Amino acid sequence: MKRVFASALSVISITFVIAAQAQGPSDAPRPLIVEFMPQVADLEKAVHFYNELLGIQALPPAGEPRARLQWYNTRPFLQDMYGVGGQLRNFLVQAPNFNVQSEPLQIQALQWRDAKGKALNPRLQDPGAARLILTVSNVDLLANRLKKGGARAVTAGGAPVAIADAAGTGRAIAFDDGNGFFVELIQPATLPVVGPGDAPVPYILGGDLEVTVADLDKSARFFREVLGLSVTTDASFHAEAKRLELFGLKGGQYREANIAWPDKTPQLRLIQFMGVDQKTLAPLVPDPNSTIIRLFVRDMDSTLAKVKAFPEAKIMNVSGGPTPRADRTPWLIVKLPGSSTYLQMVGLATGRVQ
């Protein structure tokens, strides 16, 4: 049974969550979920974009996504991991997912009142940028709705472009979400069957994420060697004209890597650009435009040893090591080598990632 992961584990970052299958209705950890949590400078803008314009709602037990827009106090556990005190606020929604073999994508935006950094206004090609990729059934309808709501299209010409892949030629367009994160809407060549008879096809069918890195090989190697995941990396840079148009670029090249998460979770991809103007983002963990990927590890001690042995893997916890929660679960934040992205690792004996 799939359930929303809406506990205290999921209130504080831009996050992918990799959890184990639940053993019963009330058992922890929850089923495998992926969660994208933009660290934002303006939470109201995030609500407007994701909830009001895209129409993405929360599922029980999370309730109304705007219920937590008021500020609330942090605590020592969070202060050690994130390096900031004071107050924070957030909201949580869950994108629909109609692939029964994959878990749904949750989106939780979070804002820290006392974060030192300011909004960085990234471009999609800047290392540290993040792009949410939503598979949709009607790209024109959603694109027009976003434009009427004031969202800025990133794609050259402001209209969907034809994107070819192994499944055929789809159409895609990218937007800025108002907080410096990017959202791609892609309508595939063939829409999936999502219901019996004449049931209407939902507008949003699922979601993945791609982050821009500075050194694709180094970042990919970390996922392989430290987390034991399979990573497929492009052999060389390439320049498909329509993809560059989608990204709002007139030139340059790109190279990508696909990470094979367990149990067919929503996908994380890495991308590196070359031959275009770039600036490397360097937000601290709680700052606007910080990207955090959260995953559960089965053995924190062995994972920590691999992290410490890996060149340029920087532990971000103020204490210099895993921060225990009240239930003694250890939490660790690491800066991904070759990237401005942060990984948040949660040690659970039943975790699926070794």
C-alpha cells in the first residue's frame, strides 16, 4: 500500500526520499517515495505555482497544503543538520502518479526565516540548478494556464518543442517556478491508459527530477561507490538542437547520467553543460535554491566510512557527524562531490540502499 510520507522526516529540505516497504498500516519506514522540496525565498510563490496553477494537491494525512504557511520554531536536531536556528515554514503536495510500478512524487517547499543566503536567480545550465520533470497529458493547456498565472517560460519562443526519444516524439516546455527552480512539462508521444472506459486522463501523470552538476563523472562515481547504485553515463557531450531550445539555450553541449534507484522510484538524472555561460551556485544547506536529495541507508556506520574516504565529500552537520533524532535514528548531510547538491542520509536498519 502506498502512503504519503508526511511525518517530521519530510519537513525540511529539497528532497528525494528512498524508504523501505511498510510492514503494516502503521509501521515505519513508509513505502518507497520520492520527494522534491524546493528551498525557497518566497513560500507564497511556491504555493501559487504548484498548488494554484498546476493544481497539485496534498493527500491524507497531510491535509490542506497551505496549512503550514505560518512560521514555527526549529529545534536542536534541525539546527545541527542545517546550521541555522530561528523559524521555518513549509507546505506539502503530491503529484499524481499513474504508473502502478512506480511511487508518486511529493513536492514540499520550505523556507527558513534566518537563512543567510539570498535568492540566486539560477539558469538551468548553472551547476546547482534543479529541474522537476512532469509527464502531462495536455501540455498546451497547462502551459497556457501557467502563462496566464504569470509564470515565465524558459524554453526559446515560449512554446512547446518537439522532443524525440526511444518511445517517439513528444512535446515539452520548461518554466521558472518563481523561486529559481525549473519545471518541465512533457507530453509523451503516446499517453498511458490510466482508467477503464471513458475515464478522463489526468493532466499530470508523474514526475522525475534532474540536477545540473559541475563534474558529471565525479558525481556519478559517488552514487556508484558510496551508495552502490547503478549509474549510466553518456560517453560524450552532445547537442540535440530541440533539447537546447527546451532549455532556453542557443548553443552549447550537454552530457547526462541516469541513476537507477531501487523499486522503480521516480528517476533522478544528472546533467552537465559545456560551451555556455555558467555560474556555479553555492548556497548553504538552508539557503534559497539549495537542493537536497534525501535517502535512507541501511548501515550508517559503513556509509559514513565510505563518505569520509571519498574525495571532496563534505559533511555539513555542525557536529561533524550524524545527528541523532529522539528515536536515535542518525541523519547526515553531505555535499555531493562535483556538484552543489546536498545528500541527506537517514540511517534505518530496513533501508533499501546499501
